[in-house]
Amino acid sequence: MTPLPNLPGSLGKEVSFEKMLVFSGFPETNSVHTNRELARTLGLPDAIGQGLQTYAYMCEWLVSYFGIEWFKGGRLAVSFLSVVIPGDTVIVEASLTESESTSDGIRITLDIWCENQVGQKIAAGTAIAIRRTR
């Protein structure tokens, strides 16, 4: 059997309000993602990053592990557990939960999650893709 490649280390991304604006389609300002005052009025600590921004960071990590194969059938299911606010650092990590030989390669299942700079889990899920052996 082909040995599994080592998992890459964690991926850290600093989240600024400016990055949140770019990701959220600024100049849209009637949103908790782009309007700090509105977010606070609704009881949030600040404007919050979109879940898809965190999801994109997870996908970046997965591409670094699976390479082009990620785009040929990788799957990611995620639950969002807490908010991301400006100044947070999103840290993506993963662990191997299962590997199975198939005719196409090795099907790998990972637990993948994001934590903020104080270790609070903000998203968690499962990723599955094939690593080609030929």
C-alpha cells in the first residue's frame, strides 16, 4: 500500500475588517458582515466574518494536502460553531480519521476544524477526497 503523505501543519489567517469587506461584496453595508454598528445593534460583538470565509480557509488547507485532486471530487461538510470578528486569527487544523484503498487511489477522510487565537472552535467538519496512487 502507498504510504499516506504527512498532513500539512496548521494554516493561520488573520481576519481584518478590510478583508471581511472584500469577501462580503463591499459596498453592501446593510449586513452584519459589513456594518459594525448594525452588528452591535443586533447584539453581536462586532461585524462578523461570513461562514464562507472560514470555509474558504479550510478549502485552502485541503488544496495544500490533496492538490488538484481536491477539485476532482473532494467533499467538505462543515458546521459553524462561533463567530469570527475583526482581529481574530482563524487557525485550520485536521486529523486523519480513515483511509481506504480504492481502484483510483486512497480515499482519505479527515476531521477538519478551525479555532480562533484563544483556542475556541469556530467551525468543524469532515473532508473526503481521493489521493491518486498512480
